[in-house]
Amino acid sequence: MEEVLTSFATNLEDEKATCETFSQAQLEKESRKKGDEAVDLCRAQFKDQTSPKEFEVRSVKVDGDKATAEVSVDGENSEVQLVKEDGDWKVSGT
């Protein structure tokens, strides 16, 4: 699980890899599109992003196929929701 969080936060320059860390449901919710259209919009959104200078996973609480992670991004604390999708952990909300 920490791997997907770290990949999400530290690979923002690679929009394909970044979008693969999101659940399909999250992509569709954010874009209001379905399937590949949602993925394409995600890639366009992250095209010129840069990764934070500092990233740390502070804690993770798992409840079945859902989890909540407390993270620190450039000194700011936030919460990230995750869900298990096809056996892999994916970001489902921030």
C-alpha cells in the first residue's frame, strides 16, 4: 500500500504512472466520464505536474478492501483514501 502512495506522490511527472495509481471509480467520479475517456482526462490533468520535494506516509489503517492513509506532502498533512481493485491498492480519494 505504501508503494502505491509513494508512486502517486513521487511520479507526477509521469502522468500515465500517476493515473494508474487511481481506482477507475475515482477517475470516473472526478472526470464525469467513463472508461478510457476518464483515463485520458486524468493524463491531461497531470501532464505538467511536478512531484513534491518531501513525501511521507505517516500511518495506514486498513478495513477490509478499504484503507485510509495519513500522509505528509511538503510538510502539509492530509488524508488519502484507498480501495483494493482487482487485488491492487488504488487511490480512491484525497
